[in-house]
Amino acid sequence: MTTQLASRSADLLLAVEHLQINFAQPRPAVNDINLRIERGEILALVGESGSGKSMTARAILGLLPPGAQATGSIRLSGEEILGVEESRLAGIRGSRIGMVFQEPQTALNPVRTIGWQLREAIRAHRPASKHHARERAIGLLRQVEIPEPEKRLRYYPHQLSGGQKQRVVLALALANEPDLLLADEPTTALDVTVQAEIIALLRRLNERTGTSVVLITHNLGVVAEIADRVVVLKLGDVVEEAHVHTLFADPQHPYTRQLLAAVPALPRSPTTTDPLAAPAPRNAGLRNVGTRRAGADNAGASVLELDDVTLIYRGRRGSADFTAVSAVSLSVSAGEVLGLVGESGSGKTTLGRASAGLLKAASGSIRVTGIDLAHASARELRSVRRELALVPQDPAASLDPRMSIAQSISEPLDVHRVGSASSRRRRVAELLEAVQLPDEFATRRPHELSGGQRQRVALARALVLRPRLLVADEPTSALDVSIQADVLELFAKLQKEFGFACVFISHDLAVVHQVSDRVAVLRAGELVEIGQVDEVFAAPGHEYTRRLLDAVPVPDPSRRSKGRRRALAS
């Protein structure tokens, strides 16, 4: 063996060779995958749902679901770990391989303190006194940059923010100094600013400890910011593998080009020192989908008017009340799309629910089509509810699994006793055509549809009564990037066709820029900025808006944050 080959062999941490995972289906879930991960490297696995990303990670961890049959080879530092006994795998998980999952809330024990959980993780793989385990736990919290670590040891998960919980999950994964960290969508559930902090933290931990990272994500901006190499999977096959600079600059496979083209573009504000000059995605022309264009006046009839609205959640059993929204005033005109942005806890969803008539204001007034919801008669409220519709974040949770798609779409017609049975069937057929679903979907159940198809059904259901106001709460956040692009194109088509006004709630600023005429920025329940989306994003007037915009990861690795240790070859 030459010196160069010996060096390369010494640097190799994980080798996956000819991995194939089969279930009782004709096509393998993972088909002949080969991966090599070097020490200190960050490798990103990207692809849509069903591409095999998470299944590959589960094979590495030895956590394949029942019924899965895996063949091939997975070697960690030269040791075969595929198919070995569970007792051996249990010793590897948590010690040599750490795990970071998408939803920190479900990864943490709600009835145990953070300190207890960290001590258990430390003691699971090596003997340690209570004092030593406590000191190690404090050190881990410092390592993941949680302030006042001694105090936080006594906290329960519900006492931490989403970002702090994800930092604790990272600390648990690093408890026994693993060689490899598997991070499955570690930032998907986080706000854009917290996401930026976690990305930066992962990068610093990689540089300080030399821990290799396998990052599973659908967010190509995150990939561009942190990865060294990228592997693109489609339906269980590796279709492309390249250094991150090469892949973003010159993608070879049509599927990779499709994924990159589907990413919504977000122009950088002049306050950003590193402006974005990326090629326009395939749907760039749909950015302003409202019938009122950016820059147009806002003199049309208001469909929604909020005047000095305060929304309060009343405390129970002596606990204090919580003011979720404080003295917010805004309006939405006919045919206008108003984007609503802000971090978790900013009041976006609460304000959206109130706008849809689902929450009562503690003070101020909410008027829909001129009717004050607080003082409306029962007859007026029934009329207003026909003018309102809500598009939820998770259509799977909002669609009755026992009902057919036709029954779900028709239900609002049934509730409001609109039309005859035959006219309702015709209306369902019209809506299926409008959302570009085949007629035969009418008899299917929600579980038989993909995520994107279920979201189309949710849109059809929302539009069945021809509402004048739509409240869309994170309608694309659970979708793959290419499916998201398709749904946004459909939203544009439907908004032009039906002319409804819309409150579009999202944490994805690029999506908001693409679909909105105006944007309102909420922070801790207060409206800090509102204006035409082009103007606000190009020259934000509030520091908080600038911080949100600057935190968005840019899908261009040549513009990643400075200070990255690894020089990437192209």
C-alpha cells in the first residue's frame, strides 16, 4: 500500500457498500448505495420523501423497522456493523455514533430534568461517579453554548425554547465523544434565526472535535452553508455525488437540477454584506401571485380589518394570563396576499386563528367583510364563516381518515346546506380539476395520497364555498422542495382564478417573498413592520426584520459564512 493510499484508508471513518434495503415491495427502499465518509467530514444526504435518506441512516444505526431486509456492508473504522447482534449495536449507538433527530421535543423525556438525562447518557457507556457525570453534563451544555449550564441542569424540557432543546439533544449526542454524528433534519422544526444558530454550532463542533457528520435534510440552503460533500438520492438510488461547490455550480443529473431550481429565491437586502446573485428558479416569475401587484395602492375594499387587536390566553388554576398579540392593526384588501412572518411565539398563528374567527379578541375589533366578529349576530356569523377558510399546516391531521376525498371536500357544503347532492358532486369534480387531481381520487382515503396531494385536497376543501378570505398557516412547510414549488404554482393559479384575499403565515421568508403582495413582521406579539414585500425585503426598516433576513441560509456554498475550516475542492 502506498503512503497516499494508507493515509486515505486511515482517514476513512464509515464505508457503506452495496447497501440494499427491501420490504415486501417490488422496488427496494434503498438500492445498491455506496458511501464513504472521512474523519472530520460533513456529508449531506438530500432528496425528496421516499428517496431513502432516513432509511440509510437507520441502517447505519441498526434501527431498521420490522420487515426490512438489509444486505451489503457497513463498516465503522473497518469494523462490520450491518447485521451484528443488538447488544453490540447498543454499545455503538451513543458511544461511537451519536444521533440528532428532527423534533427535539420527542427526543427528550418530558418527566426528567436535563441534568438527569445527560447523566444517564454519560453513564450508559462508561462508569462515572455522580459528581463526575454532573461535571461532564455541565461541560456538555457549555460545549453546545447553553447559558447558565448549572441552572439549566435543573430544567425540564418544557422550560426550554425550541433552539435550547435542540442544543440539549446535541449535547446528548456528544456525551460520549462519538466519531460520527447522524443528524436527521436537525433544523426543520426551528425558526430561521434559531436554525442559523444551530447550523453555526454544528460547524463549530465539527471543527473543534473533528466529529464527522451525516446531515439528512431537504433544505438546500443548509446544505450549502455547512456540507463538504453532497449525495443526492432519488427513489432509493444515488443519482449524483459531488463536493458541495461542484454540485451547486454544475449539477449533472436532471433530478439535482430540478431540486435546485425549485428553491425559492430571496434577494438579499443592502444591509447584508454578501448579496445573493443566484440564478432564478423555475418559478421565479410567480413571486407576486396576488391580483394586486407590489407597488400598487391598497385602496380596494378590505376583506379583513384588525383594529388595535389584543389576544390573550387566560391562565388556569392561578397561573398568569399570557398576551400572545398586543395592539395589532392591519388590513387585507380583496385579492391581496399578506405574508405574516416572525419567530415561534411571535403571535403569527394566534393572529391567523383570530382572523379566521377561531379566537376572540380581548380588546380591539376584528372585521371580516365589514362585520365585527365580536358583535355579530348568529346569522351574521354563519354568513361570515362561509366567507372564511383555513388551510392547515398538516393536511393529514385535518382530513378525517374515515372519509373519502370527495366527502372531505364536500363537507363544508353539507354543513352550510349548499346545493343539492348532484350539484355538490359537480362542485367536488370542479375543485379536483382545479387543484389538478384526477377524478378517481374522489373515492380515495387520505392515507392513499402523498403529502403534496393531501395539501391539494386541503386547498380544494378550503375553496369549495368560494371564500373571500383564506388563512393559510404554514401550508408548505411539511413538503419537499419540489412539491412545495408545485403547490405554490397551484396557489398562484387558484388565487388568480378565484380572487380571494389571503393571510399567508410562514417562517420561510423566500416563500413569503414569492407569494405575497405585502408582508407584516411580528415579534413577541407586536407588529414591528408592514409594507410592500419588495420594499420591506430590499430595505427593512426594523432591526428584527434585518435579523430574520440575514439568518436565511443562501443556497450558494461560495457565499457561506466566513471562517469555515475546510477548503472545498471543486
